Amino acid sequence: MQDLINRFIKYAKVHTTSSEDSETVPSTEIQKDLGRILVEDLKEIGLEDVHMDERGYVYATLKSNTDKQLKKIGFIAHMDTSPAASGKGVNPQIHKNYNGGDIVVNKEQNIILSPKEFNTLEDKIGKTIITSDGTTLLGADDKAGITEIIEALKYIVEHPEIKHTDINVCFTPDEEVGRGADFFDVDKFKADFAYTVDGGEIGELEYENFNAASVNVKIIGKSVHPGYAYNVMINAASVAAEFNSMLPKDEVPENTQGYEGFYMLNSISGEVDKAELSYILRDFDLNGLEERKAKIREITKTLQQKYGEDRIIVEIKDSYYNMKEKIEPVMYIIDLAKKAMKDADVEAKIVPIRGGTDGARISYMGIPTPNLFTGGYNFHGYYEYAVAEEMEKAKQVIINIVKNNKN
């Protein structure tokens, strides 16, 4: 397990934060710094066709060592970390033999992992907990997944008695900003099915995710001197607040769970003469997503009638769809993952992803791609942590999937 921990720390220290504001691919060049390291590491353990393309996607193949005609497997993880918290200067801390109490991540900043607040810690007694130093996120999302894939493949290479088909690997950039599959090369990847290793809690096996759309609202106001504003001024900032108030108040992320969808106000900015709102819409049911988009259009029409059609400009774009439709016809890949977990003494927990993964879009590209756990928790913030023993289990699950692939 120490080799796995060392590899994870090595990758976690590389700054790979992606950017929502960038129009380049990858969104930040620093992601290629990790890509170059991964290319060398994949070559070192014996993979072939290893390279990073100009957009920062890392590809590699562990060639088949059997004459049997088996379906080709793929494993995918992403290199970038979320821009929601700093990823520069990550300094992983190892907390061995967790005693069940509070873990002081950063005393000065009062960053404390407490089981009273984070109940996922309750069953981690005796385990090895990895955190940052509280000034950055940790980056287990998804450097834990990268580590587990590489360590699993290293084990398979070192044990040639494990007969396997071609195993294809891709490490993607920009997943955290919703662009991880934008330039994913299906023809190069050549897998019949794949798994993203990008989940959280041990045992998670996910093949349902939100249908997703983004909404951008631009409001053009009419600015005049407030002393002479009667029946003339249109305060764009006030109209933006009015727009948001017309959405269902309870259908927001902080008030929904399980299979419940939501509207999320991502950002709002405005002055008298102009304002802008950005939303994400999420729903597991495609009809539900369409209803949410219809609600946005209804509000838009109402406010256009009130203030003028040319003053409320709305753009709605679909982002990704629920992969369930593409997984259900090939449920043997879920059964394969469940057996792999059982063989690793891990209880499979089939849960919906209240978000999206590269696998959702890749599934619609023709490669069914459900999601596996990594053993990481509290992603995208200073309270993030990973459990080394659970990372080792994720590695074993990957190995077992390869061992048990008989199709």
C-alpha cells in the first residue's frame, strides 16, 4: 500500500487546476505537466502506444496476452482539479491509524475534520487518512483514480498469469469544467466498454447521472438619473433578482437529494444598465430537464412582456445526458464490476451520480462507461480526504474486473 500512497502524493503535488474562463484546450497548460509525468510512468510499467496529444489527453494500452477473443476494457480518470479551491502547492498529510476523533488539518485556519460534522469518518477507525495541509484541496478527485489505475496495471504487468485482452487507458484534462470528453478520441481508445474511476465512497458503482443543461441570462437595463427615474428606469440588477425569485425556491441543490433535480444559480452580477445570471439545470429524467428549461422560457417571456423583448436575452445549452440509457442494454458490465467488488470484499453500492462524469458523455459516443469509487471524500474543498486502504481496494477492484472479463 505504501507504493500506492507514494504515487498518489507524487501526483497530488502537481498543480493541475482547470479554468472555467479559459477558451484554450486544455484550459490550463499546467495540466500537461502531470500529463508528461504520466506518460513516463505508463512507459515505465510496460504499457505501449503511450503518448499525450496536443490537447493534453494521455493515452496508453496494455496489450493482450491471450489468444481468446475478449471484449476490450478501458479505464479513464481526469488529471485536473476543481477551480473551487486552490490546487497550487498541495502538501499531503498522512494520518495513520485514525482514532475516531477530530483530525486537525490546519489549526490556524480552523480546518478540522470531525466525525460530528462528517459522518463518513465514523467507519474509518484504524485506517490511514490522507488530507491536504488545509490551505488547498487534496486532489483525490481524481488523482486517486489515476493512481489506482496505474497501480492496478502495474500489478497486472507483474503477474502475467492474469490473462487479459487489450486494456486501454485515457487520462483526460478539464473534467472539472465540463469539457473532459470534448476531444476524447473514441477511435484511438478502441475499448468496447470502460469505467471512469472518479467516484467517492468505497463501493460506489454509478451508472445513472443527471441530464444537464446550462442557462445564461443577459438583462439590458435603462439607466437614468434616479431623481427622474419614474416610469423610465429599468434597473437590470433588480430585474435579475426578480428573474431568480420566479424559480421554485425549494428546487435548489441545498434542498434536494437522491433523484430530485434542481435549478442552481451559479453566478449573478449586475448594475443598473446590465446584469447577468448563470444557471445549471439538473434532472435524472429527461422530461424533467425539458420541464425545467420550459420554466426558464416561461419566466423569460413574462419578463420580456413586462420590460421589452430585447431586454431579456436567454441562452440554454444541453451539457450531457443520463448514461443509464446506454448502460442498461449492456448490464453485464455492471455485473462484472459488482463481482469484482465482491471478490475484493467490498459491498457494491449502486447510487445515482448527482453530477456528471466524462463517462456520461463517452457513453453517448459509443463506449458504455459507468463509474467506480476511489475512496476519496469531501471533494473540491479544504476538507477533502482520501482513505489509503480504500484506494487499495479500488486498485483491487480494477484488477478483478480484468481477471473476470470472460466475454
